[in-house]
Amino acid sequence: MANLARCGVVFVAVSYAFACGGEKHAAPSADNSSLVKPVVPPPANLPPSAAADVAWKVTARGVGTLVLGVAVPEPAGRFEASYATTFYADAQPLEGFQFTDPPAVAYVKGGPFSKWGYDHPGSEAPAKIIQRAVGLARAGKLPIDMIVITDPRPKTEQGVGVGDPYTSFAKANPAATKLQRFPGLWEEPSCVVAEDTVWYFFDHCEAPDQAKLLRIAVRLDDQGQDTPSRPVKIERGLKGEKKSGEKKGGG
């Protein structure tokens, strides 16, 4: 489903092409086991487990030094070597930077690939796009929009991490919504549990007692209509508050 490619000589771009339908995309694989692999290699010198528990804690605001809505910090490998692009859902382009501390990918908002990718679905970012994105990031003009974790070491406050079975997740999160079959984001279809800004992606929905957690995504809730229903949002709507994506005045 995801094809990793490297681009350029000076700059490195990581590009994932996702099956979204259409003639230019290959059909998604039924085997999602490869998705459990970390997106980035682990740090050469791992911090003590106790320190990692604190530094890599997954919360509704982010993971470690990666915070939603805040300008993306420079990775240890520098912006140039850490730039990453991807497509998901209906060929929606994403761009960001890979980190090893915490081990995650921070996708940003307002970068040049967001426009270029719509015009070139499934394509790798050219050098000019990479250079422009790096310049904006270094100037502090690219806020973090979503953080994706596929490494098993970062944990939520409930102790949940990638690779955990759904049964353990459900026990640690009794108030969470049940698994929801959802139009494909990374898998086709995605199998998701969403709590506020934290999304949990599992490998299948058919047998929850056998499902495993593939990735955790912490994301701002302004990314279009691709949002599973959440009890909190419904309650707010019943109280007369504006629902996400609803225009003022009901128009």
C-alpha cells in the first residue's frame, strides 16, 4: 500500500503513494503487516525507558517536542534530510518531517506540496518543492497539523502503543468509541477509533479481539470531513454548539 521512495541528491524526500482509486494507483494490498514497521529507524542511543515514557508520551496535544499547531522544530537530521511527503484518502497530499526523538512523522500545514501534490497525485516532490518547504520550516512558518506514530515505543497516558491488541486498548480506554469502518486513509478501508484529537488505526474490523494497533495519529480537527463520529462532538451539537465543519448561521 505504501511505497517508500527517496528523491534528490542533496535533499531526501520520502514519498508514499496510496491507493485512492483511479487509473494511476495500484490496488491496496490485503496484507497490512508491513504497516507496523517504524517509519524511521530508532535512535542510535535510546534514552532510558523511564525518560522515554515521559519524553515520548502521546497526548491530545502531541508527542514530546512535537505539538499540534506549533511550528515544526528542526529534526536531528536537519530539515533537508528529513522532509517527507505522502498521499492518503482520495489522493490528499501531506508533507512533513521525520523525527527520531520522538520517533514519529510531523506533518505540517501550509507547505508547497499541499498544492503541488493535488496537481501531481502519487508523484514525488521535486527539488524546488523540497527547497521551498525547508525554507518555510526553517523560518518557523509551517505549523504541525498531524503527528503519525508507527513505532511501538511512544505510549499514551493509558500505556497504549503501536502493536498492542485491540483487547488491551479497549481495557485501557473503556470510554472510547468502538472500532469504526471508515473510508480509506492508510488502509482500505481504515479501521479507526477516535478520541478527541487522537486516532487509533487497527489492522482490521472483522474480529476486534484479534485486531492490532497499526498506528496512532494525533491531528488537528480541521482537515475536511474525513472525521469519524465522536460522542463528544454529538453532545456539543445537541447543546446548540457549532459542529465541526458547520458554517455559522447553518448555511
